[in-house]
Amino acid sequence: MHKAILVLNAGSSSVKFSVFGVEADRSLRADTHGEVEDIGTAAKLKAVDAKGSTLVAQPINGQDHDHAIAAIHGWLKTHFRGDSAFDGVGHRIVHGGATFHRPVLIDQVVIAELEKLVPLAPLHQPHNLAGIRAMQAAMPKVRQVACFDTAFHATQPAVAARFALPRAFTEKGLRRYGFHGLSYEYIVSALSAVAPDLVRSKVVVAHLGNGASMCAIDNGRSIATTMGLTALDGLVMGTRCGTIDPGALLYLMRSEALDAGEIEHLLYERSGLLGVSGLSSDMRTLLASDSIAAREAVELFVYRIGRELGSLAAALGGLDALVFTGGIGENSATIRARVCHDARWLGIALDEGANTVHGPRISAAGSRTSAWVIPTDENLMIARHTLTVLDS
């Protein structure tokens, strides 16, 4: 194995990482995956090898992101015998704004531009930046590459990105950007192996998880997506509300006297499945519950998927396939079955047996529109981009 690529994905309460070996032909081989989870409460480091065998599972000293990355770096340095084992570090950056449409080598100019985008992704961008700074301090001689969740959607037509606001605001960057782009880009690359006939077709990919969105893809290019300026829009999510009437926010400001910070906290952290159910943001918990409110939360989640699926099919001018991915999309046969049942009007006929075993194809042989389950791998996509930037 030649030098390795380290991938870092810093979130609000966890820092996930992956190591990919670079072979002589510049292909990538999965080596190690891990994370520091429960940052701020009881942070612990876990890592497994490519076969899933545990390499480490232990608490760390300190409870912030700097300590988390220091723990990851310390373990990696020991396990891989020094920083010289790494050729580069690829970072998942949630928001690239109008500036970044492709992965870039990180320098101080790039960091300054990313800082300007913090208001557009307040729950994600600060942690992404913290991950960059901490890794630069830990591995100063190793090159760092930024890979953007918004970049895949840069191919969308201007009409799909525009808000009906005065043009002066649009010129300042107030527009739809879309997210989960690294996941969608990976799914497009995976289609060539799983379902090659769909590579040049009209496909909707549903990335369903704690964060959830959908994307209309035509001939491998994003043409519309459910998220917008921020990662709040579109589908119901774990704790995020998804689409909401802007007038409801004005009501909350005037009648409930909520300020911007309180509304932000409400929309990002107290809404979605958690807010509707009053029980949990975890779909598994809701599906197992007898609570009426839990059932209503699940119904709303499925209903919004159906509404957005119709909208995206309209944007595509037809639909050849629906692909499920993400934590819920890959693992919940119940949710997939309900979505496919509601989408019978689009020509989807579910194969119940195939759905139970998670596919990959879950539509019946005679289905006019096919349905699939394809696990995503954002970290592999980041590693690929990182290697391309370093090689260039």
C-alpha cells in the first residue's frame, strides 16, 4: 500500500473518520473507519478495520472537538506509525456557497471564504472549520482538501435555484444551493455497477436519515433538490422542520415573541420527527412506538416524501427510477414500502420480498419505474476527490 488518504467528517456531536489506502494504480482501498461520538457528554473513540473488527473503543480526555481530533490523531499516529503514512486529509464541508463548485486545496484564503458561509449552515460549518484547523495543527505537513456537499448541485438551472425575491438579494447569494451532494454523487457513480441502464436515465434519489433530502438527477446531473439556501428546507427530518410557510415564522416572531436565535433553535433542534412525536428523532423508536403522536410523525415524514417525489418527477419530465439511501433509506423496509405504495401512480410496483432483504432492486419485474436500495459512501467520495486534487 502506498500513502493513505484520511477523511474527516466533523459534526455537531461527533467526528467521523475513514482511512483509505492508495494502491499503485491510484485506486482506493477501505482500511479503517471510526469516530469520536458523544462529544460534550461522554466522548469516546471507536474504530474498526475493513472487516468490521474492533481496533479501539475507549473514552477520551476532554469533551470538545479539539480533544476529539487530538484523540483521533494520536491513535492514527500510533496505528499507522506516524503522519508520514498520510498523503492528504479530505474534509466534508457542508456549504460551499456560490464560490466552490469543486474540491479545493485548503489554504487561509479558502478558510476565510468558508467562514463567511457560517450563517448559512450554523450547525455544521463551524464544526467543519474546527476540524480543518485542528487537523492542520495536528498534521501541519499533510495537505488538506475541502469537499463540498453543495457542489454536485451546481449543475441545476438558474430557475431551479432562484427565490422570487428582489434581484438585489439574489445577487448577494440568496438562492437555493442544495446539500447531500457527496452522497448523490456517490450514488451516481454506483449506478454504473448496480444498474448501468439507469446511468443516463431520469432518477430521483432519496437520502433519508436524520438529515433528509431528495434529488432529481438527469443523465447523472442534479437538476433539482429539496433543500435550499440552508439544510432546513424540504423533507421532515430528525429535528429539522423541512418546508414551512414563511408566514409561520413571522407569526412566531410577533405572537410568540421569539427572536432569531430562538427560531433557529426551534427549527434546527426541536422540530421534525422529534417535535411532532414529542418522543424521539429516531425513526426506529417511532416505528416501534404505539403512540398516536409517533404515528403522526411517521405519516408526515412519508407524506412529505411523496409530495416532493411528485415535484421532482415533474422537474425531470418523467421518472425511470427511485433510489433509497441514507440511514433510514437503506435500513427501513417499512418506510420504503410506504413510500413505494404511495408512488404507485408513478409506476412503482414493490417486490415485498426483495424489500425485506434490502434489495438492491426492490421493485417487481414488471414495474414501469424501478426502485432500488443503494448504500451511500460519502467518505469514499471524499477520498476520491482528495486523491484527484492531490494528483493534480
